[in-house]
Amino acid sequence: MTQAWLNRIGTAVPPHDVHAAFVEFGSETIVDPHRRALFDRMASLADIEHRYAIFEPGPKPRDTILDAGGFYRRGAFPSTAARMALYEPHALALAMQAVRALEPDGITHLVVASCTGFSAPGLDFQIMRAAELPDSTQRTIVGFMGCFAAVNALKLADQIVRADRQSRVLVVNLELCSLHLQEDFQDVPKMLSFLLFADGASAALVTAEASGIALGRFQAALIPRSAELITWHIGDDGFEMHLSGQVPGRIRRWLPAHGPALLPPETPALWAVHAGGRSILDAVQQGLGLGPDALRHSREVLRAYGNMSSATLMFVLARMLDDPDARGTGMGMAFGPGLTVETFGFDRP
């Protein structure tokens, strides 16, 4: 049977680091002193130093929040239509930065994952044209699946290559999470979820050529009675996310009993876990009894970029490909609405 390989990955983020500006805004804006103290404490514990967005922080964070151009103005937040009007050009521009960093060649298939915007002809069509791919390129969109969409996109690429070893699959993950800020600044749990998310893009090449990371078995599972903990709905004022603070605890309690069934026979030397937040990574580490450095690459990505939804896991894998010491069997894992647990084995010879 043909083996599919993740050969290489290109990544890109926008030029504007918004993390410090948002932390300052939250600390100045939350009125209740106890809530403000909670926000400040959680921000200091988030283990995030940088997050990037398509918006440039303004000179007065209290008034403009994230955008020097005034897209987000207090009391006049944009409609979903206005947000989607920005998604089209910015999504293509950032995606193409990642594609150009990858320098793909001979592409036969294009798989695009994104949950932060929609249009038709969509981002897949736009990338095909901008990257000058043949009109015969077979295109697939993985949409609105959230943080674990990267695993589904890789799964599709894996199946395509296994079915036809001549296939060369370009996998693009693009998320503009900054387009969906909501004006509910006194709700500390929502402010803490906004504190995590950022914009980013990745482009990966999956082929039968034996270089990079060999993709292994893909599996999916659901954590029972947890469907309400992560939700993502399209509202009149952008996409509205609910991210419950119970998520890490559910993951930590579920993994000891059910996680081993998802693991390969030999203990993985490498772990590529979606960097959804420090508490998520802590839950995985504790739930599976991993060593203190097992999630090093995931924690590095979280610290440097925050949570870029589906693109985040690809940044973790890119770090591994750049690390000459990252060798051996590995395990990829991501979580999303459901609560869905998506995993895959891999090997870095």
C-alpha cells in the first residue's frame, strides 16, 4: 500500500502583533475590580507572548481595540457582511504567503480548511488562480470544523495519495479569528477566549515521496455529554463562539481511560498536540501522564502565535520538521466542537 508523506510546510502570520494591546484593553475596560483581577491573572498565566492579526492596534486601545482604521469601534461593531467583505482579500493574501513559503510544484489536488469565513467561488478557487495551478486541480473545502480541521484536511490528503501515488496534494489551513471579536467586554470568560485566538495560515505538501513525516492511522472519538461545551454559530454580528471553561477538565478526565486506545503500540517519542491554550496542553499532559518536555513544540507555538484554530497544529508539525532532533514515532491530536478528538500517528525517520 502506498505510504503518504507530509513533505514540508510553509507558514505565515499577519504583520501586526496584537496580544499586548488586547491585554491592556481588557485590563482597562473590565469595570468590576474582581473580574478585572481575574482577567489580569489569567492573562499572565496564558503562556502567550505574541498573537498576530490582520488589524493594526490603534494608538488608543480603549477606543479602537484592535484596529487603527476603526473597523472595531465601541458601540458600532461591524456586521457579518462587513467581516466577510474583509475575509476574502485578507484570507487569500495570507494563504498565499504560506503557499509561496512552501513553493509547491506539480500539484494535482488542493484541500483548504477554514472556519472563519465563506465566499463562492471560494478560497480554494482563489488559491488555485493565484498559485497558477491547473484548472484541472481537484479542490475540496473543509469548512467550519474548528480547531481539529487540520487533521481532517491531512486525512483527506492521506487518502488521496494512498489511492493514487502520483497525486501531489496542497493542503492549506487559513484562519482569520480576529474577524469575529464580539463586543461583550464585561463577560470575563468571553474575554479570556478572545485572549487566545489569532490569525495564521499554513500550506503543506503531501505526496508519496519518502521525505518529511510519514502519516499513519487516523482516528476520531467523541467525549460524551460535551457537545454544548464548544459551539460556533453565524450571527448578525460575526461568528459567535462559546468556549466553556469545562473543556480542559473534560479532556483531562477522559484521556486516562480512552486515550490509550488511540495511541500506537509503541510509546510515541513525539507529540504534536493542537495548542488550543495552556490549560488544554496541561490537560493532555496530565491525562496521558506525559513528561514535562513532551509538548515542547506545542507550547512554543502557543507562546509565539496563540491559537490560530485549524492552522495551529500545522505550525507545531512545521516546528518538528525544522528540528533535527525530532525523530521517531509520533502522535498528532486536536480537539474541537463535539467534543471531538481527532488523532493520527506519524513517523519522522
